[in-house]
Amino acid sequence: MGFYLRKSVKVGPLRFNLSKSGIGVSAGVKGFRVGSGPRGNYVHMGRGGLYYRATIPSASRPQAPSLPRSERYIPPQPESTSHDPLHEIDSGDVQQMTDSSSTELLQELNSKRKKPKLWPYPVVLGIIGFFISTINHLPGWVLGVVALTAASLTVFLYYRDQLRKTTVLFYELEPAVETCYQSLHDAFEKLQTCAASWHIEAEGKVRDRKYHAGASKLIERKAINLTKGQPPYVKTNLSVPTFPAGRQTLYFFPDRLLVFDSSGVGAVSYDSLRVDVSQTRFIEDGTVPGDSQVVDRTWKYVNKKGGPDRRFKDNRELPIVTYEELLLMSSSGLNELVQLSRIGVGSSLTEAVAALAKCCPTLQSRKG
């Protein structure tokens, strides 16, 4: 399905509009809106085919600056001596993931994320006021005033939080960049067709292979859902491919990869992003996805010759499946491993990232 560029995005009560002249903002209801844009302030009203628009004189303001350009999965046993401790596979501190072109954007994103939410305060105060009024047997109209005031303040501060904490990004793509970003969306949609996908969170070497179906190492993984969307408190005029990766989430924007976690936001330029594709033999003790290839079989407990160990009663046969793995790395600390149920779908993502790395210098983005 790909992506499309919208000309406006809504943040709380405000609507940000993109035109060839720049970015404008408006507020109001259907039939009546007041706004400000590159050509000045204006009022727009009317319905049913009859409209009126007037420009309101205003002093000139400086224009906002544009942005620079063979394994198995078995949950580890407590105090197990059959394998080494599992080592976490995770990216470094997102605060260290940055490049010169992303400094200004990251500063804004991180500073806005740190701003506290205001809307919960009137909710708490309203609850306290309600109990005080009830305990003191105050008239019903007092309770009504308390509830109405708390509700009004909550709504007002909720929209205020949206404006205080949200960053608006508008993208204008050159034809070459639009083609490259469309290729990235096409590659991502191939990944979405896989029956299952997982994020590899940790791995460890096996000491005694007979207890782990003959595998050489163990991994810990978590099922993930590859989607398209937008990061929290970021509004943009296009859909963004998204990789959940444990504590972090990766967002593939046209000009850079943004990495979000609870501590902040980092950025990785496409020319420093490395996407390696490989295949792995995986001993599957769960349900085999419908699009996977079973290449061999083994036993939950194996003897030295590879056959079933008769000393164990619950020794069932397990399939060995071929999966595909995507390793996303960067010199700034990104290190995420994703496993896919179907082979042959990851190479297009590598090609799309390489193409974006070449054409990103011609990309234009505007910050609202």
C-alpha cells in the first residue's frame, strides 16, 4: 500500500497546514476557523458553498528554521548448569545515538518529553474536593461546581499538554527520495507478510547439549508486531514503518532512523545504519508458523549419537526450522536482532536503506 503525504496534521485543538509558502496553523470549528500562515493571519468562515476569508494584518515574524539536512528457544531454567547465562542483546544508550544533522531535532524531542503532564492535577484535586464536599455535607450545587471546574481544567490542560509536548514534522520529498522511501515501505510490507516475527532479547552458549535438543546455544525471544504509525508526541504528514525492539522502538523516517525508549530519543543516519540478513537453523519447541520451512527433526533430549535419550519420559520430537534474521547495527550503539518466520524477505530492506543513504541529502523537512 505504501505511503502518502498529508498536507495537514492535527495537534489538540490546532491544525498545522503545509503549503509551498511554508507552515501555517489554524484553530476553530467547522464553518469558522482563525489561523496564521506564511502570508499572515486570516479568518475563514462559511458553510453550504458560501465562504468568506479575510486577512488580518500582522507584524512580520522570523520564519522558523528548517532542519538540516543452529539455535533453539527454551526459557532458561533457574540455576541451570547445562548452559551459560544468557547475555542480553540490546542497543546502547539512545542519548549517544546522534549525528550532526539530528542535534536540533533531538534536543527538541527530548526536552518536550521531559515536560510533565499537567492534566492529571485537576483530576486529583477534583477527587479531593469531591470527598471534602461530601464529608462536610455541602450542598449539591457545590459538588456540581467542583466537578465542572475539575472537568474543564482537565480538558484545557490535556490539550495544552498536547501542544507543549508534541513536535510537528512536515516532509516534502523530492521525486528520487519519494521513490526510495516507497521502496522502504514496500520492503517493510514484505516483512509484515511473515506469519510470525520475534525480537531476540538474549542468547547464551549451551554447556550440555543433551538437555537442549542438541542446540549449540539458547536464545530468549519475544513475539512482535511490525506496524506503521508515529512515535508518541510526534505528528508528521506520513506513515512510518515501526520495529518494536524490547525496551526501544525504531521508527524509519525518510531522512533518519529515530530510536525511542523511556530515557529519551536517539537518531541514526541511514549512511551509518547497517542491516545484515542471514539464515539460522532453529529448533522450534512451539508452533511452527505456516510459512516456515521444516528442514530436519531432533529430540527434546538427545544422546551422543543424536537419537532420543530413553532416560527421559517426556522426550518428544521437535522440528528444525530455517528462519531469517535481520541484524540492525550502527557505530553509535544500535544493536537489535529480529527473527522472521519466512526466508527471502529481508534483502529488500537492506537495499532500501542503502538507497535512502544515497539520496537523503536532497530531502527537505520542516518543523512546525
